[in-house]
Amino acid sequence: MRLIGAGLPRTATLSQKVALETLGLGPCYHMVDVLSDLGRTEQWTDALDGKADWDEIFEGYQSTVDWPGSYFYRELVEKYPDAKVLLSVRSGESWARSMIETISSILYGDSLMYDLSNARSRVDPGWNAYLTMMKRMWKDSGLIPDGKNTDAAYLASAMERYNEQVKSDVPDVLVWTAADGWEPLCEFLELDVPDTPFPRVNDSAMFSDRIVESALEVLNAWREQQVAAAT
């Protein structure tokens, strides 16, 4: 493990993943790896229970950003003391807005995305386990306790507290925003700046599309099975 991302979700972590892989620190573990293989949820549930096998979880990976990895940044710093630590940040206001439109919405919101996700969880045990794990992480982190205090002001304040805690825990962390681009990241990693623009991935749009489309796919497959079984 060469780099541990301690930044919260919704801080341009997908752009970070692409950037780190461009720099040769790939594969980079990201929540999309869990979403593409829900069987990994069990590993992270074990980690929440204090039974993580980090070498197994990160086998073949050179870096990690986003949750679930960044949730365990303290444990990972202890496990991989030679790895550098990156704290990606954004303004509390913009982070809260992004959270309300995406993660908070899918877990606790009054939205079509929530309804479809909840319906999928009734017929897809893997998705149900994933949602259970995510709710537990947000609750235990104190960022979204029990689905309460999900208003923008609370979320913004919670993010600022989290970032300050990371900086206190890891004094030599690189505090970085996507607007900073390649230069500070490459200087931190002691790598040459690529001759390509820094990747900008619209993860909010991809997040919504991914949740809705995957839910519809699973629900349609379930319905087809029900019809076939009835004929």
C-alpha cells in the first residue's frame, strides 16, 4: 500500500482514483469496487467488527481512496506505516449539498433513488447487506447518527470536525482539493506531473445513474423470475 486516502466520500474521490492509477499507484481501491462486487461487503462488515484482514482486502491494490477504506484510515496507517496519507477536502457547504443529493438520499432521503434502493434491498440480499453496512459506518462515524441530523448545517459541521481529526491524527497528511490538480499531489508522491489534464469525473451524476439503473435491473430480473415461476 503506497497511498491511503483519508478523505470522506463526495470529495472527488473517483477523480482521485483515476489520477492515482494514471500515476502508477493502481489499482486504487474505491467504493466502486464494492458496488461492482457486493460479496466484498462481508469483508468490510468483518472490519467493522474488528476482524479485518487488510492484506486480503487490499491484495493487488497499491492505494485506496473513498469509503470504506478511508473510514479505517487510522488502522491502515498503523498497518502500512510507509504509505503516504491524502486528505481530500472541499467546502463544508458544497460537501453537505453533495451528500444530501447522493448518499444521504439513498440511505434516508425522500426520493425515488431511496425508494428504488429500498425495493431492491427486499429482493437482493447482497444489496441489503451493503445498505446495512453503510448505515452502520455513517452512524458509527458520528457523521449521520441514526439517520438524524442530515440537514446541511449539521453535515457541514461534521465534515469540518472529521477533517480536523484526521490532521490531528496524521500530522504529515497532504490536505488537497480537486482544484489543486496534479502539482501538489505529484510533489507529495515524488512523481513527475503527467502531460495530461487532471481527470474530472462527475461522480454525482454517475452515482445517481448507477443506483437507479442497477436497482431497476435487479427488480426487473426479479419480476421476470416471478412471472416465470407462475406460468
